[in-house]
Amino acid sequence: MHPFDPGYAQEPYASLVRDYPGPDIYPATDFRVEWGPIFHRGRLDGTARVLVIGQDPAAHEAITRRILVGTAGRRFQGFLAKLGIDTSYVMVNTYVYSVFGQGGGNAHAKDAHIAAYRHGWLDALVAHQPIEAVIALGGLADTAYKTWRETPSGAAFDGAYQHILHPTFPDSAAGSGSDPVEAMTRLLTNWNEALNALHGTVTPDTNRPLALYGSTLTPADLATIPSADLPPGLPAWMRSDEPWASRQGATSAEKRATIVVQIPEDQRPFA
């Protein structure tokens, strides 16, 4: 059996994906609108109890058409598993298009037109799902949540809330010259605090003892993206713990226009 995500045929999601914003709302100078919008990952069938707000889609997401399926997704899937949340979640991003440079994302953090469409998603999810908690991944997601809370429907939400460091925080910190070990320690300390706050607050799919993170991420802390989260027919290696998509090019424009997809060597039946 190969479970899959049936997509957006039902309302209110069908209308949301029909009426997505374009370059008039998301300027091409700051967003990779040429790769199209990527809307969500997880349950839209009324069973989601945890709502996750991420940042923006990256290369893996542009191919799979679902969010949080790369490194960040696999790390955070493990976070949910520690809470016993195996299937009852739904994820949306702060931006439906990939940010072209962090500065662009920051510049639009409080953009009213971008927020209006995002609020439509948050309103629909909270109205049609038994959401018990919202988790924001990173500062942009925290701003998105707080902006929504200023709306009538956002103000009416009475579930739990946790803002945690983005799953790729250690990688970004290392790229900026910070100590990667210290950055990983900071991430996992922050995540442990959130786990302690949420454990017992959200209803688990599977009751399991809370196993907090140690000093570094281990293979046991990661989780594979379920096939039920992705469109039908995508190969299993697109859900693996190995990177398989990257932006490549000799110039900024060429790199923006090119995503190279390569099957991991150990996933090649023809080898």
C-alpha cells in the first residue's frame, strides 16, 4: 500500500488554492515566484490537533509540492514524534513562495497583503480542525502567528502556543561564523523546553515516554516524512534522510532557475 495526500479538492482549501496570490503580492525581487506557491503538508481532513507554521519552501519542497520535507522537515518530524504526534498535524508556511534572500523575508514580515492570504489558511485550519496547539518555527513564523492573533479569529484561539528555533538554526548559525556545536546545543535546549511545555497538553496519536534531546541530534531523533503527506507516486527516496535536491548554477540567475535532482546512491535499483 502507498498512502498519499489526496490534495485540495474539498472546501475551504479548494478556494484557497484557486485564489493564491501572485507577483503583485509577492514581488519577484524578494521571492522565487517562478517556482509556484507551495501550500501545506499534513492533514486537511479534520484530524489535525497540532498546527505548525514554518518559514518558506526550499528546493526539496519545490519538487514535492509540499512544505517541510527537507532537512528541516525531517528534524521537526522527529520533534513531533517525541510528542506522540505521528499523523495528527498540519503545516503551513509564513510565505507560500521561497524567499530569495533572508532580507526579502524580513522585509515582508508584516506585509498586510501577504498576511491576509495566510490568515485565510489559519482561519480555515482552526475552524475545521481540532487544533490544540500551534508551533512556530523561527522568528518569521512567530511574527506570522502574532499578526494573526491580532485578528478576531486569531484572538479567539485558546490553544497552546510555542515559538521554537527553526530546525536549521545550527546550519544558519554555522554559515554566519558561529560555533556550530554551541548553536546545536542552543537549538536542542530550546526544543526540550518546548517539549516539556507541550507534553501532556496535546493529545498524542501514540502514547510514549517523553525522550528529550541530548547534546546533539542522533539518527534516532530524525523521522522520515510519511508517504501520506505527499502527492501520489513520489518515490520513497524523496522522503529519506539524504539530500537529493539542490540549487546549482554559475550565476545567481542560473542558480535561481535551476534545481538539480539526484537519486541518492543507495536508492538506485539499477546500480
